[in-house]
Amino acid sequence: MDKWEEAALVANIGNQSQVPILSFAAPARTPILTSLRWPFLIRMASDGSEQMRCIAALVHSYNWKRVVVIYEDEVLGSEYGNLALLTEALQEVGSEIEYRLVLPPFSFLTDPIDVVQDELIKLQNQTEARVFIVLQSSLPMLTCIFGEAKKAGLVGNDTVWIVGNSITSFLDSVDNPVFSSMEGTLGIKTYYSSNSSYKRFEALFQKIFRSEYLNENDFQPGIQALRAYDSIGIITQAIEKLGSNITSPKMFLNSVLESDFTGLSGRIRFKDGMLSDSPTLRIVNVVGKKCKELDFWLPNCGFSDTLYVEQGKGRCRNNDGGKTTGGLSGPVIWPGDLNGRDPKGWAMPSEAKPLRIIVPRRTSFDKFVTFRIGEKRPVGFCVDLFDEVVKRLNYSIPPVFFEFDGQYGDMIEGVYNKTYDAAIGDITILAERAEYVEFTQPYAESGLSMIVPLETEDTTRIFLKPFNLKMWMVSSALFIYTMLIIWFLEHQTNPEFRGPRKYQFGTALWFTFSSLFFAQRERLYSNFTRVVVVAWLCVVFILTSSYTASLTSMLTVQRMKPNFSQFEKLKNDKLNVGCNNESFVQEYVRDVLGFDHDKIKVFNPENDYTTEFERNSIAAAFLELPYERLFLNQHCKSYSGTKATYRFGGLGFAFQKGSPFAADFSREILCLSEEGNITLLEEKWFAPSPECSTSATNNNVESLSLRSFKGIYIVFAAISTICFLLFLFRLLRNSRPHHEADGGHLTPRGKSGTKYFYNGEKTRVPRRASTFAQALDKDEWGSTKWEYVSNSDNLENNYGSPQAEIEMPKIPRHKDQR
């Protein structure tokens, strides 16, 4: 028996009489406890799961999303199990069964042609899918199906026909007009090896076949004939193995189930009463009256051009079991004339039946799409983009456009219920909408942006704007640091930096500040100071030039700022806001942003926004990002937009679920974007007004930050620090010989070398200084701070003077200090 229902009925009789029953059929899903329920049933076949996975992999390899399943129903409904398996397999690869065409048994029909015609007409009206999978059919019904389908135009360009193993298995053994209608059909076939044993059997088979059927020529034995031959081999081997020791039917059954050999149909061994090895399947292509063999399909490999993938002699094209696309490796003959391309598996538009496209009549901005008075074809950015994509496709799409005056959600509903084939326009891609239609790749990004009026900015403290706060703080710190370095390097040797500490710091501050304007007049004595000042003047020059340029830009360009920068303030203050007539924008502003329903004002034309802003009816308007850019291109002087914090899926075109046009359009939109053609279309339709050109749109001049000056600040700080350290090192080095030369400030006579100075009415006696203090009292050439004069000179020049200085005997200088 080759049908599972027949095998199950006979197996019950076999149980009663204890006679082994060999069946060439197996259930699609093996029932629980099958081997216990029918212990004498031996299934020379495998279940249908592998075949259904193979069909699903074939569908996915060409990216067909919708299929139509056709099968001839039987009295016991044997194909329901395979249908369930196919549904699951298709879902795993992202496809689905859109339509089921179930035909009654051919023997029950008085006029099968009329029945098939009526069913095909219903199919054409209810689905656009043109991938037909014939799971099971008798030969007369198969002939009727393909004959009427060809008359109805369902076997032609961009159609796909796939037949199951049960049909392909008898195609090699029939000579029927059905072949002329099946040109280009793909079939699933159980593979068997053409070894020497098979060739001997084939020659004998054809000899006997021709002797009985004189009108039939050159027909091959099918898989059923090979399994019938192998079943005889199973029985003979079991008898030979037992010999005369057959004492019970159970013993003979066990001997049959223990069979393990390679037959004409493949490896023969059983597990749980069924062939344990999964069959190797092969894709065949009906060409003329022959079935041309194409790729193998292996359960753990997918499609392969050879059977010996494991030995490295071939390649596995789909190592995920057929979950990747790419098609078959060999050239396939498809129905119709496709000029070398693969069929779309979809009802392609024609001049008689063009692509029905719905277009919004009123949009927020008519530059995207609009209908001009007296014209049937719309114009706009979206229409030009559609035309550019169609030009790049390798097939023609004659369109017809329909105006639609309603919500965008209703447009999506029209495509979903198949009233229209597609929708083009400024349609936002949303997750909810993607459940009903197939969107293309977005041609423009989308997000919610807030537009607010601009007002003139207060310029009272504009002189602080050229630098930001961090820049001012670091520059001030560098200024103080420079002042301290100059003071430390100069106050020991430069008389202009001497005096009380207050006077010294005042002089250093004045010198550093006047250097900002290059007006310093104090003379510098130390070479280290000169190096520091030169580096400081370079910094000053760069800072003053940058500050002047930035301040000039701010004073020249009108300073504008938005009234509101955060929508929370609008919400808390209970102010009115506006949005376009897209229903999802209203719901988003209400449900996500939290605005009260009565505070949301809906507008449609572009001029309504400016009018309502001028009337103070709304404080802000929420627009999608493409609309915001287009609005600001015309009103950049009076309005400003915030960054789109809330992102959407972008703007795209919508097609019916499963339509191949969505994938083709997505690919071409990406190509247009990469080539810069979409940018050219945007420049054509969304060009800014003259006053909003690129050179004049940026009214806000950024404050200069520390990042721009970090390098020169680091260089100057390094130079100043190095000069300070070198100067300090010299002081420490000079302090040692000075201490040794002074010898504790003793004269050669052993008396102290302290000087007494008379200044007015006070006499000052210098104290002994530490070594480091002595170093600070010396100039950079090593001379002491106080001048030494002889007693005779002092008496000669200042005798009798009220401010005469009396010096004790002079301490001779060390020979190194001469």
C-alpha cells in the first residue's frame, strides 16, 4: 500500500492473523505507540517532515513569502498531517500559507474541469501569491489542475509550481499530455544511487516493461518500484537467515526487522518498524518530457551540488538547513519567459491590471506628494523617488494612482485588506503598522521634534560669551600663574619690582595685565623672565584675536533663542501645543509625552502653524523630523527646532504582506541613497528659501571652549615651569659658595662683620640670614644685595650728614666672588 490510511487498515488484519504487512507509506507524524499498536506493520518509508522542510527551504531560498497549497482530498483526509508540517516549516523561515485549494477526489466529480476552473477563479480573486505547492494529487486530477491553470494564466511569468514526492515519483513512468503544461515545475524526489546493481535492474525492468506496454518508450523505474524490489530482498534474506527454524510469525517478523543492507532504494534498516535513515532528497526540474536533476537537499546541510559534502568534495550552500536565501546552483527553467531572472511568485502588474497605488490627497507639506488640479498623476518628492526606483528594476510596474482623503492609518488598512496594492507618500513606519503591511527601507529618518518661536537674546553680558565658563576659569588661573612667575624671577634683581610686598605684587599684576594689550613698559633683568614673557605674549595674541573674532560674530549676527527648550515646561505651565493631523502623533503627544487632550491643537496646512504662533494660540508645535526641516527651511529666522529625542522607524512605502516589491524597492532605495540620488531629490524639492541658505541659517555662534586652546596652554605652562625650576636650581647652586665664603660673617680679626646703617633717626642692624635667604639676597651674577664701602669713603663723603652710614671693617670677598 502507498497510502497510510490503507496501510493502517490492513495492519489491523495483520495483527489478527500475525502476518507481516509491508507498506510503502508512512504517516506525516508518527502516532504514539505505533509499534505497539501495529506490531506486524513494517513501513518501507520515512515520515513527511524532511520533505516539508525541503519545500520550505526551497521557498525561502528565493525569498517567497506567500504560498498557495493545492491538494486532492481523500476520503480519510490523509494530507492534513503533511499540511500541518508544511505550515510549521514555512513559519520557521518567515513564510506562510496564504491560501488552501482543496479539491474533492477526482472519482467523485462528474465534471472535474468546471470544479477546477471555479476554484482557480476564486484563487485569483482572493490572493496575489503565485507560488503553488501541490502536495498530493492523482494523475487525472493533476492533469486537470495544470491544464486549467495554464488556460487561466497561472502557469506563466513569475509563477512557481512545486510538486511533492508522491507526484514526482510517478512522473518518470507516465506518458501524458500533463508534461506540456508542467514545463518549468520543480519537484521533490527521493534520491537513489545509479550503481551497477541499479543499472542491471533498470535494463531488465525496461525490457519487461516494453514487452507489456508496447506504446511506452524509455521510462525509468520509480522509487516505489525500487522499494518493492528491495522488499522482496528483505523477505528472502529473512527466510534464508532462519532457514527451517521458523517456529513462529514473531520470529520471522524479528528477522525482517533486523535487516541491514544497501538496496536499490538506499540503506535498508529499521527502527521502531520504520526505515531509520532519512531519505536523501533531490530537486528536479520538468523540462520537456524529462525531469532534470538539480541540487541535493540534506537535512543537516541544506542545498548542495553534491552528495559528498562530508568528504569535502562539494559545498553546502545553506548550512543552516535552508534558512538563507540564494536559490539553486544549477540553471532552472521557469514557467514563461523571464529573461534569466528568478520569478517573483506574485501576481505582477500589467497594463490590463496595473499596480493600484493609494496616495494621500492632503499632507502636512505638499512638497512630499500632492495632486494638482486637473491632473490624475500626483507630483512631489515621493512620486519622483517612486519613479526612480521603478526605472532601476529589471521588470516593469505600470501604476495607477488613487487619491485618498483620510487618516494614514486608513490608508494602511486599505493595503491590508487588498483594496490597494501599495501606498506611497510620507508614511511613517510604526511597529503597529508593520503587522499589517510590508514596509520598504526608510528613505528618510523620522522622529518627533518640537518647534518654538525665536526671541531676541539679551546682550547685556555678551562680552562674556566668546569664552565659555571653563575657558574663563582656566585663562584666569593661567594669568595669575604667569604673574607669580614674573614676580619670582624679577623681584630679586629688578629695582622696579622691589619694595614692600604690596608694591611688588601690584607691579607684577600691572605688568601682566598691560601685556594683554602689549603696553608693558617695565624693564626686565632676567633672561628667564624674557622667555616666559615671550611665550605669554604668543598666548595673549592668540587669545585676543580669537576673542575679538568671536565677539564680532556675536555682535554682527542677531542673537536669537527659543522660548522653550524642554517640553516639560510647556506641560507644567498648561500651554497649548500643536501637531499635524497624523493620528499617531496626537496619541504620542498625549500618551507618551503626557499632554492633556484639550491642550493639543491639530492643524494640517503649513500656514496654519505660523498663523497660530502669531496669534499666540500655541506655544510650540510637535512635528516629525522631515516636516521640521522643511518648515525651518522656510521660516528659519523666526522659529527654531529641538533635536528629535523620540525616534520612529522613518518614512517609507507600504506594500501588501508577502509582496516581493517591498524587498526590491528597499534594495533600490539603499542604492539611490548610497549614490547620492536621494540627496539630489531633496535639494530639488526641499531647497531652503534665500534667507535660510546655508550661509545664513546658523544664527547662534558657539562660545569658544578650552578644547581649542588646550595645546598652547600646556606648552606655555611647561615653558614657564621650566624657567622657574632652572632659576630656582641656580639659586640653590649659588647659595653654597656664598655660605662658605662668608665664613659665618666673621672678619679676619675674629670680629663680626655686621654693618650698622644710620637712616634718619633709626639705626638698622641686619641679621644673619640662612643660606637660602642669603641666596635670595644676591643677584643672578652672585653680588650681594648691600653695597660695601670703606670707612674712609664713608667718612669722606657723608661726614656730618644726618643720614651717614657707618660701616664696620669690611669683610674681604672670597677669591671666587671677585
